[in-house]
Amino acid sequence: MSSQSLTVEAIFEDGIFRPVTPVRLTEHQRVRITVNLVRGPREWPADTAEIYRELAEEDRRLAAGMFGDVRATWPAARDEKS
């Protein structure tokens, strides 16, 4: 018995595997199916928005703390004549 390998993405619904794209098989072709589950996108944690707010606040706090040093070392603005 010879065999060929074919990978087909399918959706399982109503007890039947339905290919996502057309498959070139003859009618009543016998096949052996190995199922590898495809993970869907993971859900965001419920507190994602709060985490981003905390990070933004920390960034603002760090920037405010550094502002004096940055301002002191920043090159003076030069007058440009047009």
C-alpha cells in the first residue's frame, strides 16, 4: 500500500470536517486524518487597559524626572536668519 501526504486546513462543524479550500480527491476516496488543533488568538487579560495606564503613568513620571537634566544639556536654540 503506497501513501501520499496532503495537508488540508478544515473546520469541524456539525460532526463533519469541512475543508477551508477545495481538495482534489476522487469521490469516496478513503483517507486517514490526523488532527492538529490550530490555536486561535489568545484573549487579552481583563486588566490590559489598566496595565497600559500604569505603564503610561510610569513613563510620564520618568520623563518628568529627567526633564531638568535633558533641558540643561540640550543645545541652545540658534537664531536662524532667512
